Amino acid sequence: MCERYEAAVSANDSVAYRKLFATDAIRIPPGLEPERGADEISKSEQKDYDVAKWRIQSRPIDALQIDDDWIYGIAEVDGNAVAYADGTINSFKLTKTWLLHRTASGEGLIKRQMWNLK
């Protein structure tokens, strides 16, 4: 998941980003209201891509197998966003947590996502 997530964000590709999430996923950005559903999450992500070029590196910290179809994952993310308007660079570090669910096809999708800034 870390590799797929990093690739989608670093490509600034909200379509690829949407495909990481289950249709009923919930994403909880720090200090904001939860975003519900892959479509809403993708639209919110696209708003970020519209104002800056994002690039991240994502490293897994831990993956806890809950049962055959559920995994709780934790990753560290280092990144930056370069504003299109003036080239300002915003660097950041965060910890991401995911609750992943394996679908009938065997694909792991994000059901819940939260993160905090370091």
C-alpha cells in the first residue's frame, strides 16, 4: 500500500488515488471533518493537486494482521508541496494510519485513513 499510495500522490493523480480506497471509505484529515466515500476523498485530494505539485516518500512502520481480510497499517511520510502560484515549498512529515480490507478479488483497499503532522 505504501508504494501505491506514494505513486498516486507523487504523480498528483486523484484517479489513481481514488482507486486506493473502498467505496465506503472514511478519511479523517487533521482538524477537519471526515470525508466519506472514495469520490469525496478523491475530490478533496484533487483540490490539493490543483494548487501545488506534491511529492512524498512513504515508509511502512508496522502492519498488524487483524484477521484474514483486515490489516491495520502505519507508515511514515516525508514530503513536500511546491505551490504553483509562487513556487513556495512546504515540507512536511506525518504518520499515516490505515485500516485496510481485502476484497473478494484479493485487492487491499483503504477503509479508514487518519494522519497527524510531526
